[in-house]
Amino acid sequence: MSDIQKAVAFYEGVLGLRALRSGPSAAIADGSRVYGSGGGPALNVYQSVTAGKTPATLATWYVDDIDQIVEELSSSGVEFVRYEQLEHDAKGITARAGGGRIAWFQDPDGNTFALEADV
């Protein structure tokens, strides 16, 4: 993230992730957070000048009920990305190659994340 406070507002406030610890990031004393997901450490977010520079999906959460999670996040203000070359349902979920379903969203810097389910 380009600004750790914006990151905290998004990852904790909007996504509802719980910070397991915070610490330094290069020269920034309190510039990183490690978030828990699924019972253990899952995501390290840190302040960086290169935030949002990659078009690739940075992390994927595998969920049991993608419809429920997408609805919850949408009600919290998360907008799901719709790619022109793919068909999406009304919620922004698309069929995944090989079966299952996937939905993408971005943080305030444009870093892309995904939710996937096998059904």
C-alpha cells in the first residue's frame, strides 16, 4: 500500500481482517501489518512506493460460500472487478476454468485480490 493508514482502514475496516501484529517496513517504523485468515497468518501488508503496480492477482482466498462473502463485502463497499473478456453474474462472480467460481476486487491502490470457490 502507498499509505499504511489507508491499508489499515481497508483491510481491517472494510474487509474485516484481524491484524496479528504490526511492525516496521524498511524505514517506516509502523509500516506493516500481518493479517490472520483461516486460523493463521495469511497476508503481510506493508507501505511501499510500488503499491498497485502489478496487474496480477496478489492473493486469493478460497471460500466455501462465495455468494455470501461477495454479498458481505459488497455491502461493506467493496466493488468487484469485471473483466470485458469474461462473463460475470450480477454479483461479479464468473465461472473459473476447470470448474468452480471466482470474483476479483482491488484495494485502494489497485492491488488485485480474488475469492475462489470450488462450487
